[in-house]
Amino acid sequence: MQEHNNLFEVSDQNFESQVLQSELPVLIDFWAEWCPHCKVLAPNYARLSDTYAGAVRFATLNADDNPDVPTRFGVQGLPTLLLFASGNLVARIVGPHPTRLQQRIEQALSQSGLSQAIR
């Protein structure tokens, strides 16, 4: 299995320091072991983490093991991606199709005004 240096795990315990206090935007993939769509999405998400290295940090959060953060931000279905910048939630992508993941991320960055900042 290939290691992706821009991909890290977030938990209820480290969410504040790793996401809200991050200098770079952070995209979080909320997933669960039982979620088949999450498993299909995971390889593309990991690959894209390398594409955006140095511009956007990519994280994963197991929603079953860490229920506080998903509840706090109203995550109701999986997979859900949340984009945070400067400590604020700036975009939400619910149920992204793996083949359109990069397009959806680009749209989220553009709509939140981050696309120019990371280029």
C-alpha cells in the first residue's frame, strides 16, 4: 500500500489543534468501516492528497470512533467531506462520486475563495 504523506487521521481529541488551528486549509473525509461508498472513495481521496500537498491538508475521521466532531458539524451521511480554512467550515461535499472527486474539491475551493490562494 502506498504511503501518502499529506494524509493524516483526525480524532475528537486532536481536531482543534490539527484542523481549526491549521495554517493550511484542511479537507476531512468522514467515513466508517461499514460504509461501502467510503471504501470506494478512499483510494482517490488518498491519491488527491498528494496532488494538493503543500496547499491543502487531507485528513480522515472515523465517524463511529469519533462521534463528537461529526455531530458538531451536522454530518449525517457518509462519506461527507468538510473543508476548513482559518478555523472555519467553508465547504461541504456530501456523497461525492469517486470519479468526480477532484472536480468537487476544485468547486469547493473556488466557491470558498481558496482556489487562488493555493495556486
